[in-house]
Amino acid sequence: MKGIWGRALFVNLTDGAVKEMPIPEEVMRRFLGGVGIGGHYLISLAPQGGNPLGPDNPLVVAPGLLTGSPIPTASKTVFCFKSPQTGFFGRSVAGARLGVELKRAGYDALIIMGKSTKPVVLVVEGEEARLEDAADLWGLDVFAVREALAGKYPGFRTAVIGPAGEKLSRIAGIDCDGRQAGRAGGGAVMGTKLLKAVVVKGSKVPDYACFEALEGLAKKWNETIRDHPATVADMGYGTGEFLDWMNRESGTFPSRNWQWGYFVSAYERTTDKIELDPYYWVPKYSKRNVACPGCTKPCGKLFVVEEGKYAGLEVDGPEYETLYSLGGAPEIASIEAVAKANEICDRLGIDTISAGLTLSWAMEALERGYLTAADLDGIELRFGDEDAFLAALEKLGRKEGKIGELLGDGVKAACARLGKGEEFAIHIKGLELPAYDIRGAKGVALAFAVSYRGGCHLTACAYGPEYGGAWWKFERVDRHSCKGKGAFIKLLEDLMAVYDILGICKFSRHIFFLEGLPEMVEAATGLELTGAELLAVGERLINLARAFNVREGLTRADDQVPPRVVRDPIPKGPSVGDRVSEEELHAMLDDYYAARGWSRDGVPLKAVLVSLDLPELVDLGSGKVG
């Protein structure tokens, strides 16, 4: 057995220096891979108080420990950086073939520092890396640059930015061969470095402790996945399969910029399925499933429009969060228009959640008289107007005109520029919220509030047990209750961090659970870790990320929810009257901090950091931590 060994490739764009270094075994043992390794290098290399759009902000690309292995759904690669959107720990994840190729090239992490003097492509070919001129690619949209790279670098896998990243939009994402690492502004980090693309091609088989054991586990789990009920739903209708339930049964699918808890205007027009419901659009528009690398239960859908206003449109999606952010939030009821908006975001390189929520905020600002059409390049941006929405989205993604100037960096920046509108701005720590009305789910509200990357459903994945009422070890979960939610969210965060560390898709969490993971880690590394020891690795990452954020100025006041969640109860539907009061939020924060062993201000204490083998974080930076 090989034990735990790792290699990192360091590239300095300022002087073109390329250096390969071993990742210390002690670091590999503590963090294993993925966001664990990414977080280690981020906190080690990013200067305290540094500018997220400065040359010193590292961009760390780290495949999960199992990414590229035979284990099904182990496809995820993480991008870590100081977020231009929040100023805190940035984590963005994609089912990226780039990560598989990094593993095949022999690397567990790619660390990109500095800033080029001209647009470049970073080429990693086996054990060699070089920078090549990208002047002919600068200015191209994502689809065009992918096509150009395919011709110039056949067989390579890519990570690219579009116009939004070039213009340093703080909501710009990174495209990975059609899969998006969309959140937290990673595209702007590449843009400020003048790094148009990363292309990677490897030829090795990763050096696992026991490849035969991994193959055996892959066979076992593929058989389980094939017969699992979740596979039928995911492959049949994609990630939006439960949209109608969230709308009509739960009443917690936010619409009209969270003025409503379900898509009221769409349901008022029909007693049947609304167009955003995959049970309506999949049979009509979906041509085939689209998979991340190594996935045997693909949930992506190739959406094709063959006639009418949007004839010729093809897009991978729309996924559940996009059905909300480009559909429910701006009240766009046409699935074809939502798919077109999805295509614009993918082509220009912007996060669909942030883009949709920013324009929804602008719609409400116009409705309230805070803005006029003249402030928005003459566009009458009204709820439900798909033509105006698409025109504004194009300008936002290109950061053009008055719309680009006001809205091109997300809703928090728009509020600051306008000087008002925060009372209906739907973000936490600057990151716009995903598709769960947290007024009707108290544990999810807490999870969103404390997530280290801002408003995020995937740091804890609390929506599953809260809305379903039971999952794994949890039974009789009451989404309307605040009791016991601190320890509940802590455990979920630690477990989901393990998934991000291993690179396993979280849509497999109800198949593998925690119990299936230790044997995979042992086959890959030779480490015989129990489930509890794996959870400790996840807990270590959560504490590292919190320490990073505290170092960068985070306080308890940042662990908040939007004012609308506190002040405006859900006005209609199954969750009518629900909200999260200030008293409830602070009681849950106290409960959560206590469960984590943090101070009442949310600062990791010395005893916790030492017990988690993080002594280097004690008295970090300004001395706030520990």
C-alpha cells in the first residue's frame, strides 16, 4: 500500500515560474483531498486582509480524494480562493473533467499565484506546465473559447472564463467543459490574473493503495445505485424533480424576490403542472441525460428547443436552483425563457443564482420607485417580463451600460451603489440565496446563516432532512422548530465537508451515507479510518474555514439572514405566517456555537483547534482565533 502521498503544482503567473512540490504527508493525513487540501493552501498562502482581486489571492484547484477513481459519482473538483463577492472563504465545486486529468497528471492540487501581464492559457501536459499566449481568446464567450481550445489542445480538459470574468464581475463563475463552478466569484479571480483558461491532459493511473479494492467497491455500489429509488427520480427528471412538492405541498419555493413562498402567479393560471416543473418539460424538451465524469446516475438534461421564439436553443439544464433563480424569483413562467436565460449565463460565465436574484432585486427596486427604466438602460424590468429580463441579463453578464455598472457584481454591491434596497436584498455575507424559503425551515435558516461561504444550501444540505422530516440518523425532524438545530447543523456540515473532501457528489449522500465511505478511503490511501474519524476530518475543515473568515474580519453579526426573512412572514400557502425571528436566530446561533465549541461570538477556541490538530491556527493573524 502506498500510504498517503500527494503532489502539488505551483504556478506563478507573474514570472512564469512552475514548481512541483510534494504535499507533506502530515497535510494529506489531516485533510485527505478536495476542499481540505484547497483550504489548507488558501489559509497558508492568502495574506490577511488581502484584496480578493489582487495578485496575492491564490486560486487553488483540488480534485477530491476519490475524483477520477472507479467509485461512482466521485467527480467533484473544488476551486478555493478568497471570494471577491463576500471577502471570505470562497469555495466553488464542479463535476470537472479537469480534476480527473489533474489526477492523471499526478497532481492532488494546482496552486496558481500572481498575475500575468497579458492574457494567458495555463497548459498542464503530464508533468510539464507552461503558459501560452491567449490574446486571440480574450473577449470570446465561454462557448467560443471552449471550441477554440478543443481545436488547439485536442484531448485536454478545460476550465475557462467568459466576458463576465474578464470584466471582473464578482458573480462570475468558471466553466469546466460545460459544468459550472459558479458560486463566490472564482471567474473574477481568474480574470484579474489575466488567466483565460486552464487546460490539462494526463496519462497516468493515480497511485491508489489498492486499485483492485476500489474496483470491487465500484461494482458493489454501482449495483446499489442502479436499483435505488433516487436514481429513477434523478435520471428521470433531474435535480428539479421535487419542484412541485416544494411549491404546492411545502410552500417554500421562493418567488417574486421572496415576496411569496411559492410561485403564486404561475399556479393561479393552471390547476395542472406549471412549465417550470420537470414533469412538464422533460418529456417535451429533454433529448438525453448529461453526466459528470464517472457518474452512473446522471441527472443533467440536454434541453433542446426545436421551434418557435427560441428555436435552436440547446442547454444543459435547467437545474433546480436555476428554475428558481431564473424562473420563480423573477416570475418568469416560460420554461423556454428560463432555458434561454440559463444559456446566457453559461455563455457569458455568470452564476445563475446570483444573476437571477440580482435582477429580481432590481425588479422590486423598480416596483418600489427606487429605480427607473432610465437607470436600467431604458429597460422596463418588471416581474414576469421575459423579454426585459433576458435583455437585462445579457447586459449584466457583459457588465455593460448602467445595468452592468449597478448590478454586475451582485445584489450586495448593488445595494451599496444605490444606497438603499437592503431590506429586500436576498443574500448572506454577499452570496445570494438558493431555492429554499428559509422562513419555513428553521434549521436550513441556521445552516445558511453560518455557512462559511455565505448563503449556501450545500455546506450542510440541511434541506433534505428538514423538508423530508427524516434522513440517515435523523427522525421526526420538525422544520418549524428551533430546538436542537445547533448540533443538527454541525453534524450535517461535518459530513458534507467529507463529501467535498472526497469529491463524491452530494446527490449520492442518501445512498453511501457515512457508513459507506471509510472502505473507499482505505482502498484509496491505506488509511483505516472509522466513520467518526472521517467526520473529524470534516470538522477540521469547517474550523479551518471559520478561522480564515475570522481572520478576514467575520463576526457574529455576519451570521445573519436577510431582513425579509426576519420581518416579512410568508404571506400565503402551506407555510403561511412562517418567519425566523431575531430571537429564534440568536438562540440557534448560541446553540450552534456551543455545539462547535466556539465562543459566543463564533470564534473557534484554542481547545477545539488543538483537539482537531490545528495548532497553527491558534492566535492566527490578529489574535482573534483561539
